[in-house]
Amino acid sequence: MDGGKFLYQLLKVILGFVLAVIACGLFLAWGFFRASHPNEDPVAFAAMIGTGLVGGSVVGATAILPASVLIAIAEAARLRSLVFHVGAAGAIAFGVWTLSDPATADGFRPGSTVALAAGFLAGAIYWLIAGRSSGAWHSNSRPSPVKNKDQSSGSQDGSA
């Protein structure tokens, strides 16, 4: 294990998580306010940004425990797949969304698709920053298989 690479990956994990939950909060706030260009209505745009940042901190506080478990699994198993990170973040967002209120008669709570999309966005942001290098801090030295002289493709003296 390389300590420098581990510390660098740990910093990327923290930065990736923070930016992912901020993006998730901004996505949810943008959907709620549906604010247009800042020049048209600067107050609504500022309210959207402020609400998104506060919403991101709430999302981060709610998702920190399950995300930490999945991040640890991804780091230990060197899971670098975009599908894993996007799917895991979507599952966390959907789980947090559905745990807070029982489902309606239709099966899902209203807004479930928006929560799922916000989770997918957060997973993609995390993958861009830290997920695509998951487990890079592990040592790369693995024992190579030793070949016997009998298994070599030819003899050294040139005879067949």
C-alpha cells in the first residue's frame, strides 16, 4: 500500500462526496424553483442557489453513512465502474426518499423519479472525481506466475 496514493485518494473521496451532494442539492432546488436565467429573475436564482446549498448539506448528512459503506466497498474491491457508482448513488437517494414516507397506493412516493435522477447525477459527479480511480492506492505488485523450464516454448540452445 502506498501511503501517498492513499492520502491522495482519501482527499479525492472527500471532495467527490462534497461536490456530489452539492450537485444533488442544486439539481433538486433547480427542479423546485425552475429558475430561469439569472438576468431575468436574480432573486429566484439566488434563492435556488441558496436552497441548493442547504439542500446539499441535508442530503450529505442523510447519505453519509450508506455512502461511506459503499465507498469503502468500492475502494477495497477496486470497483471503478461508472454503472456501479451511478447505481449506488441512485439506490441511496431512492432509499432515503422512500424511507421517509410510506408509499402511496400507486406504489411509489411522488417525486421518486426526481430523487432517483438526483442520485444518478451525484453518482456521476463522484465517479468523475474519485470513483474512476477507486483502489488506485493498492500496491500494484502482484506475484507473477513462475514458469518451469519444461513449460517454456523452446529450448535455449536452438534445438527443437
